[in-house]
Amino acid sequence: MSRTTDSAQYRHYIGGEWTDGEGTETFESENPATGESLGEFQRGTPADIDRAMAEADAAFEQWRELSYIDRAEYLWDIYHELRDRHDELGEIVTKECGKEISEGKADVTEAWHMVEWAAGNARHPHGDSVPSEIPSKDAYMRRKPRGVVGCITPWNFPVAIPFWHMAVSLVEGNTVVWKPAEQTPWCGQVIAEMFEDSGIPDGVFNMVQGFGDAGNAIVEDDRTDTVLFTGSAEVGNEVASTVGGTPGKLAACEMGGKNGIVVTEQADLDIAVHSAVMSSFKTTGQRCVSSERLIVHTDVYDEFKERFVENAKKVAVGDPLEENTFMGPAIEPGHVEKIQRYNDLAQQEGANVLVDRTELDDEEIPDGHEDGHWVGPFVYEADYEEDLRCLKEEVFGPHVALVEYEGDIDRAIEIHNDTPYGLAGAVISEDYRQIHRFRDHAEIGLAYANLPCIGAEVQLPFGGVKKSGNGYPSAREVIEAVTERTAFTLNNSKEIEMAQGLSADITTQDE
Ligand code: UN1
């Protein structure tokens, strides 16, 4: 059956077939820079998830019997396709989620890096050989796939993050039911087509387009062994608590952050300003690792402020397909409203506004882009106080607080750690003692020094602490979430000998 219906609606991919599913509704993908429709998609229902689960469950037994290396072969096909279609796919990412074109392409690059890591890992040793107290025993730690992995992915990395979740899961021998973000179904469609082209056995990979009700059906289904979730803290915490209450199920959730950059009195201010601009405004502040707090020492505060503000006033917002654009649009009208609400909140909480490009001037909006979801940088200074919501809550936009501090690095770290989140952060300093203090005491999973706090590479663990996540749905760490470990011990002797000095003698009443 073809990928689309006669009226060119895109379908779900379940059990190796394109299907309309049970739902009667469709939804559109919209280009956030123009408001144009990019395509119409079937909206999946819990019944569609049910079917996808049944297919994934049924395909598991055969898939797990293949060798790691044979499973990885399907992923290598996808790796080559991602590389061969780099420019085209980068443009699709940019059109669908609004990131400027170098970011659209980097998303695809990050995807093939993850596929390369997962498929390459198929030929690396898995498990450990472990010594035993008893010389005649061999002990090993071996891994087994868990079964069906449910993947729920966000719109801001619509190609890379699905592969963070799915590449390792599949190579490790699991089958997959995936729901792409409702804002980026076209990227979902393209990825599903790649799996179809790879010839992966039917049912091993399933994709259902849809919204939260479909995602929820994945989380609640008894056949789901692991849920991998990347997205908002609200949804992620619900996923983690639902799954956590079900014996035998696991969830690895990676959520947002209220990420901070500490600029100490020992900072190189060129590096500081460059890192802060990249961290705050790339992806229009819509990375989970984007920085919304710049915590700057009083000795360098005025100069940093002047230089950062100058950049924020001028940074190029516009058509994301243009190479000179630094910031594209926000993803959707509701998100623009959220950013506006937080910009208002900061003012109500007493912020001193330094740059307000919330509403762009007409001449800043490129021709033909009047219906885009535009929002520019909003920069303010706030006196640090423990209960300011604008310093604690994630906005997910180009909303940036400058916070001045006095004292030593520990004071900066105290302010830095005063949020419920703990994903990414950076320290800018030429003093290695300050850098190491930050490395060891900042409550975050991704720490940087003299760099932006965005742009992690796939071979590093990715994830946070506190409200930012309970697991690591990417790279090496995802293996823990999608496999079971077996501690396997083999006796090479005819005698049974026990560890810990435990007697292996069977004594009888006659003795
Ligand atoms: C996200 O912010 O949602 O570290 C993911 C980075 C990217 C991934 C970001 N590699 O910026």
C-alpha cells in the first residue's frame, strides 16, 4: 500500500504497511516561518497504538534471534541515506521546525552520528567477563533486549532525537513503536520511509503519527517494556511516574532545563559573550540545553552586559532557509504566547528590561513570512532573589536574565544551582580552580567550560539531574534502559564449589 492516501494524506507505518489506521481525523504540519501547510497527516488513536504494539510484540522473537551485526546492517543503510540526502533533509528539518539551515543540517548530521555509533557498537564487545572467587567458575555479565521500546520524541530535533532513541534500541534487539512530535510529522514520515527502504523486517519498526493521547497509549500499554521520552518536564514527569509505578517497566526521560552560564571575574569576555549568544539564541532558545540565565561577576558585569546587549539587539532573526539568519521563528503561535507571558512575568517581577524584541518590527520580517511565528530576543537584568519565577521556570525561548553576583565561585554556583532543573551549564573562566569547582558542584548532567552549553556530541552521555530527567535516552546510557543484564556463571568442574566459604556439603541425618 502506498505511503499516502489518494487525497495525499500521509499515513502511519505499522507492521510493514502504510495504513490510515482507525482514526477519522487528520492534522497539518505547518512551516513556522511562513504558516504554510507542509502536508496532511492521519491522526493516530490509541487503537492504532494498540495495533502497532501487537506488531512490535510479535516481531520481537525473530528480531532478537539475529546477531547484533545483522541487525546493524539495516541501520547502516539508513546511515548512508542520511548522508546522501543531507542537504535535502536539512532543508526539510528547517522548513518544518524553523531552525536556521545550518542547524537543520546539523540535526541530520547528529542523526547519522548516532546511527554510526549504534551500528558500529554492534561489533564492539558487549558485556563483561568477571572474575570469580572459585577458579573453576567463569562469570559474565551479558545483555538481553527488553522487548518493545516506546519512543516519544520532540519537535526541536526531529531527526536526531528519534535516532538517539531508536538506533541503539534496535541494534540491541528490541522492536520499536514511535510517535513523532505532532509539530514535525513530515520528518517522521521521511524517517519511516527510510526504515521501509532498509527492508527491516515487518513489525520491528512502527510509526504512528499523532498527539498526546497516542503517546499516552504507548506509556500505558502493558506490552511496552521501556519508554524513551524526550520533551517537556510536565509530560516527562508524568511518564516517569506512570511507568515507575508499573513493575517490570522502565522509563528514561530527558526533559528541559533552566540552564545557566557563569561568567567569573577571571573570564575572557570574548569567549563569554560568544558562548552566551550561542547558548541563548541559537535555535531561538528552543533547545532543552539553551541558556536563560547569565550569572556574571560584578567586576566584569558592565562590560559583559554592554557587549551581550549589543549582540542581542542586532542578532539576525529571519528566514531560516537564508544562510545569514541566526534565529528562525518559534515553533507555533501558542509557544509565542508562552514566551510573551514569561517576558511579561519578568517585568512584573521587577526586571530591568535591556532588550525587548518580543514583537519584531515589520521591516525585520522577511517578505512572504508575515504569517510566521516571530519572536526576537528579550534580555533583562534581575536582582537575584530566591523566589523569582522568571529565574526558575523554563521558557524555551530567547528569554535571558542577566544576574550580577559578588564573591567567589561558590556564590555563583549557589545561584546557578537554585533552580528545580539540572541539565546543562557552562563556566567561563581562565582559572582552572574555578572551572573544576564548577565541574564538581554545578548540579547538571552536561557541564562545559569556556564553551556554549549547547552542542553535545552523541558519544557522550546526555541527560540531567533534578527535574531535568531520570535517565539518559541517548548514546551509551540508553543501552541500560533498553537491555536487561544477566549475570551468568558457568561451572567448569564436576564438583560444586560455592563462593563466600559457603559449605557445599549435603549432610544427612545418618551422619
Ligand atoms: C535538545 O536541546 O533538545 O547538545 C537536544 C545539543 C544537541 C542536542 C540538544 N546535541 O545542543
